[in-house]
Amino acid sequence: MLDEIQKLKEEATASLTGLRTQEDTENFRLQFLSRKGSVAQLFEKLRDVPKEDKPAIGKSLNELRTFLESEFESAQKKIAGEKRADTGSIDLSIPGRKRYIGRRHPLTKTAEEIKRIFTCIGFGIADGPEIEDDYHNFEALNFPPDHPARDMQDTFFVKADAGKYVLRTHTSGVQIRVMENNKPPVRVIMPGRVYRNEAISARSYCLFHQVEGLYVDKNVSLAELKGTVAYFAKEFFNAEAKLRFRPSFFPFTEPSAEVDVNCFLCGGKGCRICKYSGWLEIMGCGMVDPNVFKYVRYDPNEVSGYAFGMGIERLALLRYGIDDIRLFFENDLRFLNQF
Amino acid sequence: MKISRKWLQQLVDLTDISDEDIAYRLTMLGIEVESYENLSGKYDGFVVGAVLEVEKHPNADKLSLCKVDIGREVKSIICGAPNVAAGQKVPVGLVGAIVPHNQHDPEGKPFELTRAKIRGIESEGMICSESELGLGEDKSRIMVFEADAATGTPLAPYLGLDDTVFDISLTPNRPDCLSHAGIARELSAAFSRKLAPRRIRFREEGAPVGESAKVEVSAPDLCPRYSARVIRGIKVGPSPKWLKESVERIGMRSINNVVDATNYVMMELGQPLHAFDLKLVAGHKVIVRRPQSEETKFTTLDGKERNISPDMLMICDKEKIVAIAGVMGGMNSEINDETTDVLIESANFSASSVRKTSKELGLSTEASYRFERGVDPNLTVHALDRVAEIICDTAGGTLAPGIIDVAVGKFLPRRIELHVDHVNRLLGTRLASGEIKRVLESIEIPCGKKSETVLTCAVPTFRGDIERDVDLIEEVGRVYGYENIADSFQTKLSFDTRFQEEGAIYDLREFLAGAGFNEIVTNSLQPADLAGLHESAYVTLANPISEDMAAMRTSLLPGALQSVGLNLSHGLKDMKLFEIGRVYRVTDDQQTVGTFLESDRISIVLSGTADPMSYDRKEAKFDIFDLKAEVERLLRYLNLDSWDFISYDTAKEYEQSLKLFVNGMELGLAGRVSEMTLKKFSVEQDVFFAELDLSKLLALRRRTRRFKGLPKFPFASFDLSFIVEDKTPVAKLIDSLRSAAGEMFRDISVFDIYSGEGIPAGKKSAAFSVALGSEERTLNDNDIAGFIEKAEKKLSEEFSAELRKQKIV
């Protein structure tokens, strides 16, 4: 029996020196140290050993087990250590694995920024249909039938119902819908897609996106409109943004104005972008026309309001210095990846 | 519209005011000056020269050596034109001048004159042709001026070009500014300069006008006023220099002295006029009426035959139509070289009638443009007097005494009461009543004081756009100056949440961008075949730009494939894209605008190499499971924890396709786009596309999940694999395992699907990692053995599955 123990010890020691991999150590464990391994088998045999020999043989078996377990443990550690040390030979200059980088679209980013600015000062957000009826797109906004003002916006008509429905030319129809469904005060912005039947070029596309705003309450004045627009411009462009309000005409506001911001590209000296005027047109606005209030059953003697509208593409073009509006809708990754 | 400064100067004194100031003040009055050009700058360095001597160039047959007097000195100039001769007055460009048009350049680009030696002899300038100066077509000969042209005069003033032309863009509410007189009125207010008094001089002779012609208006609803004058014995011919230059300056073509005079007065005063050859007006009688039923065609003076419809207003004589009222005259009564007697029409037509007619004919003219915006009905007589003065001056003839004037009544100023506090409330100002009166009177709106706080304003007929007090308030604001109104910003916050909350969509965008997707925005207008790809009830446009954009999309797929195609054409082959956009279709639903239903969708596009691209892993292309992974990740992000992908036999646009259901609600589709569809977009690599209904998705998302205590006991994880029939769906095995685990279920994932060596033919092995747990205790070996026994039995019953391997970690 002692011979067997000695033999197993030699065998196992030889085996230990040959351990190289994790797999080797596992095999070693299975062969010698597992529940059915060689050491366990010898312990089984201990039962058959004469009583007087048991202490000595048992002692040397225990010694063998302790020895092998500790040898095994250090062999294991050594192998694990060697494995870690291997990493030193890896070329760490190899670039990391390339993963996709996602980005939001510049139009979305611009729209989100505009929404953020207005929601910060208490504007809600409203939405409406893009296929709009004549009433909401024109009539209730004080565009009488056969009025030249309708020529200001080249309109797409839907084939069904013979011209009764249009692809909305502005989001102003949502103003009407908001007022139809809410009592004053209302304070809301209306972002969305609008359509114009214009030839596609670097400067115009068959559709674009607008954000309109509407505030109706007691004693809302042009001065308040100017202040709100000034706040927006300072937030959106920069704190030094200078504005000018030029009288203009929209059927649904009276008085009406176009708002220009001083050209931030040339500092107002005149450049290609501002057409050498030093000013960039950014939005139209005005005081809600009393006729519009009549359509939505608001009393113009009780309340007044302002409305404004701006083109998101226009603002994004200016902000990023993009020179062709079509780029927004082509989705060229080389374009999208710049924002 | 083009406005000439020289012309304005005759109407209001603008001395010492710069072009820039004029442009700025007009713009700030709401009359937008798009650009202006000082014409005199155009011919800097050009003068009128007198050719003194002409000799042959010693080294070139076709060239001449000329001595040209330019006033201060005599220059030697080489000239190649055959018509150069001593004694001529010619345009001379001196060294440094920019020649507007290079005859030898295919694009005609301008060039700068330099001192140059031509065949050994120096030339100190250039004698120019019409073409080189951009004044005409003639390029073979030099331009020769009248003999009395003063030698040495700069060219611009000689050509009458000491002028500035303003290009003005007018809003449709300001027809009163569609003339030099209208602009002059605004400038007079802006600069506090008095309008020049206008005296019209003419002499009337012979029989009264009533004996030469008659006018009958039988449609007064469409023609509130018709005035006319008759001039006999005129001589039609070219216009004199001043008249020709004036109309050409503002972009009109000079025709003859009579037509130019009518155009001139229209551009000066804003009243469209028309001259008829009186001899061609049958019975010398003008009848203003609607067409009779047999009158369906009419040839306008541009030579085109037009279709006439019953609602249009016609100018007729006793036999026929002679003009389409307010739009264009006819060939049959046009002024021609033989014309001697003319009838000048100065009328006022209904704006909406002219607009309808012009739209229907597809014919817009200077006259119709003005009429459809509204012309002052009190202008007709004044304009007739002015045009009579010019015609008699330039074409001779005798003016018949008197004016034929048929009108529905008198046209009086509109009286509007204006409350001072209303003005201040709407503008946010503190203007006194006297200040408001001063502002309004500067634009010729006289105001009386009804009381301390109420003004009575008399709005002249040329301001038809001012109908209400609010319109007057706009005038006050406009002329007082928006820049003089102080900003106010006293935001009242409103905290109600009546309106749609957009945070969730913003959040989704951020999530998808973070997951490596580029956001795209695509055209919602598509060709009909693509719009109809998913859905036959698509919306079509009555007046599309082109067939390529004749219908509205019913899916985000076409736009996505267009974007994929564009990037592939640029060699960019790997992409993850998403779009949040709207689709449109026709429906029977009553809850919509018309019969149109709009819904928002979210799409996901995968094409090319799967994430990550790496040097040490085998390149993998995106496949349907990457697509499912992205959709599932999105669902998990929205806190959904169960969903079903149902495979279905597909519509033509997909090859592998799945419908996604959550809580029994269909959310959308995911699949590999079919080759047939890809071909339409010239896409030659696989595209995986999913499209979900955004509103449903957001409605289903779990928003306020309550916090659940963290598990107190560790999970037990182990692997199981089963051998099943090849066709058994793995998703069903997962469902069964889940239900076998019951309360203890925590997580499950597939880690291997294998068939081949060691597995019987027609079968596959599916291996799962399962995690079980309990709220009460750590699970022991018996719990797990119990689960495995149960699972083995269940799967064996349901799928004849055979447990292959188990491994407890």
C-alpha cells in the first residue's frame, strides 16, 4: 500500500510539471483529486487495510493529498499568472473595434432647441393634421376666397374632393384648432411639416418645417411680442443678437412684421449669406387679426394676442452655415455625421 | 416692381437723401427693397468721344488708328469696326474701365480695359459697340451717337443713366404702392418732404367727346367705373427718348408713343389704361358686359387665342369683343401704324373678377396684377388727363373736350373711429391722441377729434386695405416705427398641460442615437407606385410638381430606401438609420380631417456590416436577428417585457417578415426588404427594415414603474439543451420553459442552436441559459432538479423534445 502511495506521488508530481493550460489542470484535478480520482480511490482501499497499519498508511495518504492539493493550487496559480503575463505581447496600438455612432438630424436638433426655449417660458406644444381643409388653412385665417394673399403661398391640392383639401402651407391652421378647442388664455407653439408647390432648388424644397407660436390673453401687445421674440433670438443665436421689426403683411395678423436678426456671419457689414444687407430674415409675426378671433368665437374686445412663425430649415441653414436646403432631405451620412 | 429715383424726384423732392436711406426707410415702412442699383456706376470710365482722324493700321488691314477727342485730351485708339469714321460721336472706354460684355468670350464676362499694344501700336482706350456696353445686340459696328452729343460727357448721364433703380417686393395689401406716386407718398411721410404739386396741361378742341364715342356698362357689379377720352388725328410712331428710357428703365418694352404713354401713366399713378383704335371699335361704342353664349374664343394682342367663360368680364363694341376687362386687349382693336383716332380706357374693375379671369386664363399682366389687388376708383379721371397730356405731346392729335365717365356712384373716404387706448393697448405704447393724428395725417389720412380719446379718420379711397380700426393701428405702428416701440417681456407662466407632451419622442430619439442610429428626414411626397407599395388607399395630389412627387407616403420605407441608395452610390455601405415621421392614407373614419388619416411612425433601417466592425472577428452582415434585437431593445427601453413576433407570409415588399404584437395589439412590421423592392431603388445589398406605429408604442409604454426591492437571494443559473424537430420554433420552447418555471422564472436566453454531427437528421439542438430565483430563500439543488424534471416532461409532451445536456454553474 505504501508503495502504491509512493508510486502515485511520483506519477502525480511528474504530471504536475507538465501542466500548461487550464484544461491540463482540470484534467489533473479529475484524474487525481476529484471525488472519483486516484487519491479518492486509495482512500477507498484504506477500508481493506489491516487495522494496525491504518494509522501510518492513513497519515501518508493524508500527506499525499495535502501535498498534491497544495502543489496543484500553486500550479494553477502559475498557469493563471502566465496567462495574464501573455497580454504583454499584444499590440495595443491596434485601434478599438469600430462601432456605429448615431446622431439626431440637424432639423430635429434645431426644432428641439426652439421647443426647449419656448417651453421654458410656459408655452405648451400643439400638433395638427398636414392634410388640412381650406377652412383651417385659409378661410379662418382671414384669407378670403379669391384673394391675392393666397398667391403668397403656392399650394398643393389633394385630388379627392376637388380642391377642398390642401397640404397645409403653414402650421397656422393649428392656431385655429387650438383656439376652437380651448378658452383663452392660450399659450402654445406648433411645430410641424408644411408644403409649398415650388420648384426644388438649393433655396427651396417642396416641404419644410415650421414652428409657430400663439399667445392670446387680456392685454397682449406688440411690445410683448417684440420682447418675447427678442428673448428667443438671444437664446437661439446669442446674447448679442440685434433684431429689427419691419412692417409686413399676413392676412391673419394686424399689425404684421417680419423680423430680421443682424447677420452673425459678417457682423452686419454685408456678405453673401445676408445678400449684403447685414440682416437675416428669421420670422414673420404680428397681432392676431380680429377677424380670426371672430372665426374661433373669441371676443376681440376682451382679448388680444400675438402669433409668430419661423422656418426650421431656414434657422438650421443659418445656424450651421449650410448652403443647400436639399441636403436636409437626402440623408447623406457624410452630412448627417457632422451634427 | 422697379422704381426709378429720377422718376420719383419729379413727384417728391429727395435731394440730399442717399439711395441707402431711401431703401432703408422704405423697408422699415413695410415696403421691402430687395436691391437697388445705381446705374451711373455702370459706365465709370466711359465718355462721349469725338472721332477726329481715322487712318489705316500699318500692320493690319482690318484695324484703324483713330484720334479721339475725349474733352480734356486726345487719345490714340485702335478700332476694328468697319463703320468708324471721322466726325462721329462715339462711346469711349478708357484704361481702367470695366467693359460690361466681352464679345469674344463665350459667356460674355466683363473685362477691364488695360493699356495694350495691338500689332505694335499702343491703344489708349476702346470705342465700343452696343453689345459691349450691354445696350443692344449689335456687335459688328461701333455705336454712333447724335452729332450734338457733348464731347467729354460721362456716358451714364448722356444715356440718361444718372439714376438709381430700386427693386421692390410688395405685400398684397399695398396696391397703392404699385406706382411711383404711391412710393413717393410713403417717402414724403418718411422724410417729411412735401409731395410736388402736379399740374397737367392739355388743350381740348372740337366736338365734345360724347359725339365721338359712347360707353355702356351693363355689368356694373364687375365694373364700378368706366372713364374714357378720345384723341383724334394722332401719329403713331416711336416714343421720344425720355419716354422710351423711362419705360425701359423699369423693365418694360418700348412699343410706340401711344402704348408707352399708357404704360408710363400706369407706372406713375397706378391706374391701368388701355388704348383702342377708335376706327376698329364698331359703332364707336364700348359695351362692358359678360360674354354671350356663342362667344367662347378671343384672340388677345399677344396673338394667342383664349377660351372665354361666361363669368368673365368683356369689353365689347357693337359687334364683338375687343378686350378682356382688366387683363389684356385684343388683336382686333390694337393700336397700329395706321391708327389716327384713339379711345383711352381708364376703368375700375372688380378685384375678384379680374383675379378669377386671370387665373382661369393663366394670364397675368401688369394691369391684372393691379386690378386684382385693388385700384383706387377715384384715379380714373386723373390718369386720363395725364395720359392725354403725354399723347398730345408725343403723338400730336386733338383731344375731344370732356370725359365719358360711367360710375355706380360716388367713391367716398371710409370713416373709421379710432380709440386712443385701443392703439396703445395693442401696440404696447403710450401715444397721445395728437401724436397718432400727426402720424396718420403724414400718410394722407385726415383725422378729426371726436373726443379727447377718440379720433375720426377719413381713409382715402386709394387705401382700400384699411377697413377697421385695427388696420389703422397697424398704420400708426408702421409709420411711428416698430423700432420705436420698447420691448416688454413679462411672461406669465402657464402650468397647464392641455397640450401634447413631447418628451417621450425626444427621449426615443436620444435613445436611438445613443444606440448608433443616424436620424433621417425624408420626403413625404412620393411617386404613386411607391406610395401605393404598402397601401392602396393613398392620397394623391391634384397639382403635383412632378410625377415623382404626386402622392403621399403610406410608409417610411420608400424614403428609407432612397436614403440607403444615395449613400451606397457614394460608397458608404454600412448604416443604421431611424426616422420618426408621418404617413397618410384615405379612411372612412369620421374622427379625421376629411377622409384622411395621418399617423406617426418610427422606422429602423439596418444595412451593411453588423456592429462592431472589427479586425479580428469575422465580418458579419446585418441579419434579421440584428433587426429583431434592435426592435426588442427599443421595446425593453420603453419598459415593455413581453411581445410576439408573428411570422407571416408576406406582402411583396418583404422576404423575411414578422408582425409585432404587444398585448394583442399590432404595432408594426419588421423584415428583410425583398429584392424586387430593392431593385426599384437600385439597392444591391440587404436592407432590414422595421416600422412601428409611434402613437401605439407610446401608449403602450410603461411610464411610472414603481421601484421593486432588489432581490435578497442570489439567482440560480444553469444551462439546458434539448433536441427537437428542426421546424419547432425556438420561441415556443422558451414560452414552455417560462411557464414550467412559474414564479421562479427570472430570465432566459438562447445561447446555441446546433444541428449536424451528433444530432439525428431532421433535428436540432437548442441550448438555453435559465435563471431562477425566489423571494424567500436561496434555491437549492432539489429546486433546480425539480424544475428540470418538470421542464423535461413538459417539453417532451409538447414537442417530443429530448433533454440533451444540463450544466449547473
